[in-house]
Amino acid sequence: MFALLDSACKAPKPSPENFVKEFFKKQGKMKQYLQKSKGPSDAKGKKRKGKHHGGGKGKVWCGFLINHFCDHVIYTAEKFLMKNMDAIHPDTAKMFKKSTKPMVQMIGAGTHHKKKKKKKKVKSVVSFFSAQLINLMKTLNVTEPYFCRAMKPNWNKSAKEWDDVLIEDQLRSGGLIEALRVLKLGYPTRVPYQTIWDKFHDKIKNPMTQSLAMMGFAEVVLSIFGVETSDYELGLTKIFFKPSKAAVIDEIMASADKPLTDAQLSMITAFVQQKRIKQIIGSAKVFLKLSLRIRFKRAKENMAKWGRILGILGQTVYRHGDYAKNALKIKSAQTIQAFFRARDTKRGIAQLIEDKREAAQVVYAMWRRWEERTKLLEWLTENCAAAKSRADELRKLSPADRKKREAERLAERKKAAADAAAAAKAAQAKDEAEAEQAAADEAAAMAAAAAQQEANKIDIDDADKLKRMEEARQAQAARLAEEKAKRDKENAELWKLLHPESEGEEEEFVDEETGETGSRRTVNFFHESSHGHLFTIFHDRKNRPPHDRFVKIDYETVSTGKVTRTRTRTITKPDGSTEVQKSVQEEDESEEQPINISWGSGDSRKIDWKDIDFVIKGCHSATMLIWKGDPHHADEDHVYSIVCKDGRTLDCSASDDHSRDIWLNGITKLLGMTEEERAKRQAEYTPGSLSGDDDIKREKTATQLETQRILFMTQVDTICRELNHEGVYGLVGATVKDRFKNDDYYNATLAKNIAWRNWDTYIRKQIVDYLVEHDVVSAETAATHESEVASARAAGTAPPKRAEPQSTDCLLM
């Protein structure tokens, strides 16, 4: 500590904090003596109140705590450096120097020694004190271990006063009471282990004592001189003897220069053996005691654990039983309460039920009339608009065109009628043929059954068995028919959900599979598109197979202004007369306008309606030209494509041409185009003339770029491993791998715009060319082997393997 304090004083900027930090750095391992402290504290460990002992306001306290013999002492290091650098004033030194007494001169910093004049060296207080302390220890070490202890008799510095309390505190703090207690126990004579070790270690050559420590060796030496274990006690560094054994110690030390007798040597062996036997027995006892304690502890822990578990289970069972009991009570009370309430309510409920029934009938009748009027108004509005549009179209046609159109319609009707008649005739002929075939089969079956019955002589039991089999067959057929009806009902409900119908006019259609003609209600495209329809979505790459998505159109309600509506109501009076009431209301009129079309979640699966240009019917877009001709996915009769103004396309395939036509015509009308305008735009459309979505360069994120780089480096490792496995190019070592597995080569490959799917072929060719260039393998051998590898990959087999490569096969390690 003194050296660290002097070093801290000599620093350019000495500070107590640096001194304390360095002090703990050097001596911090002695935690039993030295500890960190946050400030002065009282006897109870609480900080003192009042002024801050560390200096100025807000200044951090600096100090440490030392565990002395008597108590813990906290030292404040704030003024250590200042006190240490406090040298003796020159005038004081001169005054001590003038004294004729050597002791006075020594007190004045040793001015009694006459030395040659040298450059003055400034000594600190600590260095001066340390030198004096060293001289004192040297003096004490050459003397006998007798000492006297000076005590302060009183606080008044009087020679005639005696303070018992003060004297006792000084004795306890100085350790004198403990020293007297040791002397009282009868062990005043002490001999260090080191002294006995130095005297006898070289004389005793018994191998059993070579592994003993100083303490055990001292016991062996005392045993050969006949000293009983009750005459001494073992300490950490010394042996404590009773007063009566002081002469024995002198005798043992005097015989250190004499050789040991055979009896003493045999006593050494016997003593060590007995000691080790005692150690083994003691270890066994300790083991048994510890094992017994461990078992008791484990049993106690298990008892506590299972007791706790059983207690929890018991509490749970009791709580659930109590809950069930209360639940039964509550349920019983509720049942009794409900019974009495129902009985009381039933007495006066009949008239209330009748009143509510009549009110419900009136409300239902009014709602039905309102619904019928609303549907009639919608039908009139739609049909009037359609009739008006047809009338305008006919008005614009010339007489010749009108006649031509009528003739075409007449021809189409005649052709349709002829086709229907031919189909009906064919169906009738088919039915007649099937009936004849069924009759023939039935007659043959009856004849075969009669013949079989005649041949086998079927008895009554067999007839009952056949009857039961027939009943089972009929039950099976009834069950299958019921299941089919249930499935048809569910399919019909799903069809209604996916194809909302209007309750207006019907249209005729021809089934694609059977060719039969039927009628169906027209589909309301607003409901159809707002609910969504299941289509197959195509992508512009064959490696991404088509997948099914629900395509829907989102609408928003836009107000178109106010309209005046007149409502008429006829009221029948009790006397049978009627009264007509009219009401005029001004209502807000609105319409639904499309916002976007989507086929999933996220902005990438959504197209704003303002970006849509027109619709294509069939496989004419760039994407559908890729899939055209694929019998498993693309069907030109069911495909339509939505073309955007920026060139993107949404390519969909429906399950039938009817669904395709509904969406094609509906989107065309929402875009404000006629079928002729759409067909014209489709004829003018060129797939390659517009920039598609794939031409838009997408910026990759940092994570995507890092993943791409890792993929490239992994590809290099894989190719090097494949080349080593094939054995043609020898052992491709770290030199070749490092040549291609680095960021420079990676960036050069990216600069050439090589697709990541082609990295395998490109990197392999680069590595093979590098090996051929450095004469690792000939060009002909490499070309032959690469052609074999290409053929194996095309056939889906493993590449040919020559031999296991050796470490000397490649010059480029």
C-alpha cells in the first residue's frame, strides 16, 4: 500500500480515486481483509446524517474498509495524497539539526548522519515511516520473543489516574486478552512446522513420509520420540506444547544431528499405517453419515413434495366438489323458479300471444308488399333501360340492315329449332333403344333366374335369403340416394353462394357435357363480383404452376343526387270503404362504383380500377401464350385476361364458359365499353408491345441480397464437392475454392446478369476452364467428362465417378 501511495503521489495528476482503484486492483483478492465501502457508517450499518464527509457538495466519497483484529475500520482516502506529500518545513529541519542530541536529530529526518552533499531527494511521509518500520522489524527479529505493551491509563494524561474501562478496551483491541487466554489453556511453547521439517526431513528416508505435509511430518517426528498426542495441539503453522514438555522439545532439537535407530524407523512405519487406517475409518464414517443425511434430506424433500401435491389435489377435489354442490343448488333453484314464473306468466299470456301473432301477420304482409314493389321497380328499371337501348339501336339501323338482322335472327331460330328437333329425335331414339335393351336384359335375367331356380331346386330358406338380400340392396340404394340428395342440396347452396341470382328474367342455355337445353335465371354481376368467384390464376413462368384464387371486386357507394318519390297507400276502413293516401318523399339516390379487383391479400394481389384498360377473351396475352396448348391447365374456351394501362395482365380461367362470359361482359360494362369496342381493342392488342410487370425492376432488401450471396457461396462449395466426388479433376483444394468463393467473383457474376438458376452451370464451367488453363486436366478429357455429366443430368441419373481423389492429384491445393 505504501508503494502504491508513493506512486500515486508521483503521477502527473494525482487523485484519491485513482489510488483507491489501483489499490483494489493489486490487493482486491484479499476479500477477507479488504472490502469496498460506500461511506462512513455507524455501529448498526446506517449512514451518518449531517454533513457529507467526502468533501464539497456533490463530491463522491472515496475510501475503503479493512477488517482489523478488533473490528471493521473504514478509511477515508480523500486526504491520503495530501498528507503523504506534507514534507517537514526547512526551518523546522534546521532547528532539529542544531540540536546536540542524536535522537533529536534523528527525529528531524535523520540530520545527525554526515553525508556528502548530493542532490536532495524529496521523501514522502509514507516512505519515511516505512523505512523506520523496516528498521524496527530488523531490531525485533534479532531479539528474544519477549515484549511489553504500553497502555494509556487515562484521557487526561495524568500519572495518578487509572481508567479501568479505557485500559480494558485497549487490551481487547490489542489482542492481549486472547494471548493470555491461549497461555491459560496450557500451550505456551510453540514450534513452527518449518523448523522440524528442516531438522529431520533429510534424515528420514521412509517412502511413506515423502507425501506427507509439514503438519503430518511433525506428528511423525514427535511420535518417534514418545510424545503423546495429548501433550500438544496442531495449529496452522506451529505446534503448541504444554509447559511440561519444553524439555522434550529441547531434547528433540538436540537429537536432530544424531542418526535414527531401527526402532524409531519402525515406529515411523507403524505410526503412518495407524494414521492412514484411522483416516480410512474416519472417511467411511463420514461417508456413512453423509449418505444417511442425504437419504434423510431426500426423504424430507420427497415428503414435502408429495405432501404438497396431495394437499393441492385434496384442495382441488374439495373445491370442485363444493363448486358442483353449489351448481346443483343453483340449477335446482333456477328450475323451481322457472316453473313458478312460467305458471304465473301462462295465466295472462294467451291474449298477449294472440296480439303479437296478429301484429306479426300485419308486419309480414306489409313487408311482402314492399318487397314485391321494390323488385317490380328494379325489374321495370332494368328492362326499360334494356328496351330503350334496343330501341335506340334499332332506330340507328338502316332499313336494309334491319331486314338483314331480322333474316339472320329468323335463320338462327330455324336452325336452333331444327337442331332441337334433331336432338329430341336422337334422344327419343336413344331412349327407345335403351328401353328395348333393358326389356331384353330383363327377359334374359328372368329366364336365367328361372333356369337357375329349376336347376338348383331353390328351397324356401334360399328364397328367404334372396328376399333379405334384395331388401338389403334396396336399403343400400335408398341410403345412397339420400346421401346424393344431401350432397346435391349442399352443392346447390354453395352454387347459390358463389353465383347469386337475380329474381328477374330467365335465359336459355345448352349444357356443355350433355348438350341438353335448359333455362336459368340471369346472374346479377354486382352480387357475383362483390361476393367473389373461384378462378385459376396463371403466372408468366412455367416454374410457378397455376393456383386457384377467389377473385372479387370492391365497390364504394357514391351519391348521385336527390330524387322525389310519390307513394300511394290504400287503407280499408271498418265500414268496408277504402281511402287512398299519397305521400311525397325526397330521397338520396346512390350507385355502386368499383374501386379495385383483388385475388388475395396484400397490394401485390390487387389492381386499382382506374388502372384497368380492357378485357381479352381467350389465350392472347403474353402469359397465356406461354400456357397455351397445355392440356392440364389452359383451356382457351374458359380463359379471359384483364389488361392494365401499364401492360400488366391478370390471367384467369373459369370452370365453364358461362362464368367466363359473366365476368367478361360484367367488367366490360363497368369499364363503359360495348362488346364491339372490346373486340376491337382485343384485335389491336399485341402481347409484346406493352411493358409487363416482369420488366419493372424490383429493388431487393438487404436480407434478400445477403441470402442471394450465401446461396452463391454455397453453390461454389457444392460444385467443388461434386468435382472431388467425380474424381476426374483430382482433389480441388482451398486455392481453387478461394479463387471463386469471394465477393469479387460474386459481383462479377452479378454484373453479367446471369440468372440464379444458371449459376450451377456457369460456375462449373468457370472452374473447369480454370483447371484446364493451369494444366490440371487436358481439354479433351474435360470436354468428354462434361458431356457425360450433361447427359447424366438430362437423364436424371448421377454423374459418372472415376476414383476417389488423393491429396497429390491436384497441383492447385
